[in-house]
Amino acid sequence: MALLRLEGVRKAFGANVVLHALDLSVAQGQCVDLIRASGPGKSTLRLCVGPAEAVAGARSSKNHNTQ
């Protein structure tokens, strides 16, 4: 079972789509590092993992599910 799972996550700021149909699954004990140039949405993804940021799509963690 995934400790964190994102399915079809989409985040936009007005017409600027930052995350489009993003899928990510992280198993317990797995280490994931996001390395890219400035601007492709790394920080936005980090914010979307928490329940405070509204996104389209589904996300779930060991203790939290949203649709």
C-alpha cells in the first residue's frame, strides 16, 4: 500500500496550469526527490500534498483521503 498516492492531480493559477493529470505513488520507506529547473511546479506539488491546498483529482495518504 502506498503511504502517499496522487491521482490525476491538477492545479492552475488562472489560465496557467502548473500541474496537469499528475500521478505519484510513494511507498513506506521510499525516498523521493524532485529535481528540476525553476518553474515546473515542485513547490506547488509540495503544497498540494497537504490538505490545505484545493486541487482537482484524488490524493490519499495513510491517514487522509480527498476526492
